[in-house]
Amino acid sequence: MSEYQWPEVFTSPDFEYPGVLDPGVDTKTRLGMAIADGLCGWANCCAGSPIPEGFGKGMVKIGAVVGVSPTPDGLDAAANKHFPQAEEKSDGNE
């Protein structure tokens, strides 16, 4: 078993996005989940995890949900835009 955990959007055989695309999930939660999954994927890549075959398709799906290019910078900017309180807490000025 890999020591890295990959969000399901990268590993499901049909690239479904359970939870995030559920019609009962509110927009803010949907955005938060997708941004977190995308950043987790990039973090795994930077840490040296073997990249799953579905990485590109998963990132495309994340980009469509968030409405940004699913690059680390694009996802970070989206996180700061949609969750400004998290940025304030993480800058060391708590």
C-alpha cells in the first residue's frame, strides 16, 4: 500500500467525482472539497508519489468544478478568494 493517499477523483476508473458533484452539496463545500483534492494531488506529486494514470483527467474535472486552471497557483488563488479566513490564519498573524 502506498504511503500517499490520492483523492478518489484521480483513482476512480470512470473518473466520477463522488461527494463533490452530489446535488445535495452546497457550493462553498463543493469548492472547498475540489480545491483541497487538487492541492493534495499536487502535494503528492511534489513529495515523489507515483502519479496515478487518472491525474490529468482528475485535474481537468477539478478545474471545471472550481472554475480555474488547476495548477498549484490557480488552486491557491481560488482558495484565498473563496476562503479568505483560512489565508489570514495561515500567515502567522493569529
